[in-house]
Amino acid sequence: MDKIEVDEFPVEVRSRFLAAHVFAGADLGMWSLGANRELYYSTCANEKEFWSFLELSSCMDFLYESGRVWDRPVILSDQVGLVWIAEHMVDNGRWVCLVLMGPFFLSKTSVKYIEDSLREKVSSVFMRRQMMRTLSMVPVITLSMMNQYAKMLHYTLTSERILPMDFIYQDERTKQFAGEEEETRTVIQSDPERVMNGEILLLKAITDGNMNYKQIFSQRQDFESELVSATGNTLRDVRNTVLVFNALCCRAAIEGGIPIKTAKEIELRYNTEIERTNTITELKNVNAGMLDEYVRRVHDGKANPMISRTIQECCDYIRANVTKPLNVEEIACRMGYTAYYFTKKFYKEMGIKVSDYIKQARIEYAKVALMTSGKSIQEISDQLQFGTRNYFSKVFHEVVGVTPAAYRERTERKEQE
């Protein structure tokens, strides 16, 4: 039997087929929009009502104001809790349209939260009631299913596979709904055995310091969507899940050779970051950074077996405290050595002075801040204790080869390509 290749069919035809199937299977609508936000077609049952929700939110502005072509799935969310998936349709290098899938909820959203959100935007009681009736018809899907639909959309538009870690998430820093537990709740059970297998594979990657862990990460989507609690507050449930995962990662890192004290400091730091998050997007970013740090710490320890545990702990302490004043004498005292003996020991094992290692650790932090935050170069310089912007730029150029401004510009240009 001949294998059917998706790209044998025009991309417009493929997208129409997908629209029909997701609507039939999950009551999930699809939309096609032009360059000026004009609506070409929609399969949404309540098109006019949900179009108004879309326009009221910042989702449309996020998609259009950057002027970029979205070549992978973009996950959008608004203050009410509605979620959308978007990606551009491109045919032979020609921009055709913007395709949206949604809206949907990732869980049973708090009725109280929705009412409060609408009260801020809509003064009419009658209109709010109408909107509440409309929102009651929004389909509810799991995080795992959202990932599957986004992957289906991307494959339909490009004939290429994609991993959820490559999705783009709208960075909308609004308060997530945290409402009262609902009287009825649909709990979707995943395959426990498959979840456990994915967890084992991922934790083994940490223990081994396997830098190819992202390939394993793509195999654990069921584990990622398996919540450890069901309070009715989605953000709280995802927080709890990431907290438990952090504890598991900490144990795996200790088994991989990281000193217990260091691993526990990392766990505590990420627990604090997890509790400070306000959106599921922020939680996903924290989770990804946490996993990467555990794997890298184990990998670095295994790659440098001649480095003593004391010096490893010292390096861990420096990296964890780059935003604080760091003094060689105080670090030596913390490690139980005199400054003279400590500096000699550090240089012998690391091949670099303690002061230079501190500079390099701060520059690595600065690179991440330049890529992921909107902080000014002066703010980053102050945060990392460089004193002046000129000195920060000088050290950054010595380590990276370009100035902080040039590094940020180059990174932004790569993201847009």
C-alpha cells in the first residue's frame, strides 16, 4: 500500500481538513486571518462572541505588532483563561494567512474568576451573563492534548515535526485564575505505566549528566501533564507538580555526584522561583531552566573528576550568588581555608583565579539576562555588582568577544530569522 505524503496536497486543503477534524473531534474551532486582521474563515460555533474575546485580549496585538512571521506554534492566553494556538501559513515562501486554533481551557476555570475578570471589562450585567453562557461552551482539554493539537497544526502547515519545547509562549504577566473548587470536575487519567517510564528516563538523564536530555524530554509529555493534585486551581496544581519534580531532580542529581549541600541549595532556590510564578508560561520556563541546571551540574562534575568536592562546592556557591557581593576571603572562610591556601588550591584545580571565575560566572548570568529579560544594560551591570556600565562592558567584551549591546542585538536578530 502506498504511503500518503502530506505535502502532496496544497497547504490550504490540508488546513481545511484539519479544521474539520478538530471541530468534529473536540468542538475546537479554527480561524484564518489576513495581514490586516481580517477574518477569512472560521469553524467556531460562536464566531462573533469569541472574536470579541480575542479582540479584547492582548493576543492579537502580540501576534501582529512584532511584524514577524510565526514559523512554529504560538501558545496564547488571556486574562479570562482562554487559550489559543497560532501559526502562520506559508506557501512557497509566500505569507498566506495566520491560522488560529481555539479557544479552549486547559482546566475547569473558576467561575468566580471569570465573573471578576468580565466585571472589570464589561459594565453591563446583561452582557456579562451572555458572555458567561458563551464561555460555558468552551471545550476543556489537557496540557498533553494541547501539545498534540499544536504539533498537528505545525505538521499540517509545514509537513515537519516539532517538539513542545520549541513552541513559543506569549509572555503575558497577568494573574492566573485561582478560584474556588468546582462542584464537579472531569479528571482525565493518563497511562500510569507510561508516565512512570517517562519519569525514569528523564531522571536517569540527570543522574548520567546526559546533555542530550532534550530528546528524552520529548518522550515524557504524559508525565508533564500528569498533575499531582486537583484543587480546582490550575496554577496551584501545576506549581505542585513542578515542586515534586524539583525534589525528584534533586535526588537524581545527588545520585549523579553533586554534593548534597549544593543540590539542596539548588532545590530551595527553584522552589522559591516556582512559588513566585504568576502564569503557567513562567512555570514552564522555570521548569526548563531547572532541568537544564541539574543536568549541567552533574555533567560538569563528571567531566572534571580531578576537581575536589570542596572546589566544586565553591564553584556552585559562586554561581548561585553572582548577584551578591563576593569576596575571596569570605569564600575561603566559608570553605574552611585561609585565603592564601584557598586561592592556590582553586587555581591548581581549576586553572583560573577565583576572581576571574567570579567574573566569568557573572558574565554567563548576564548573557541569559540579556537574552530573556527587558532589563537595561545598566540594570544588569548593577545587579551583578560590576560598579559601572563601562567596566561591565569591558569585562563582557573580554569574555564573549562583543559588547553587551551587540550580544543582545545579535540574539534578537537570530530569534527573528
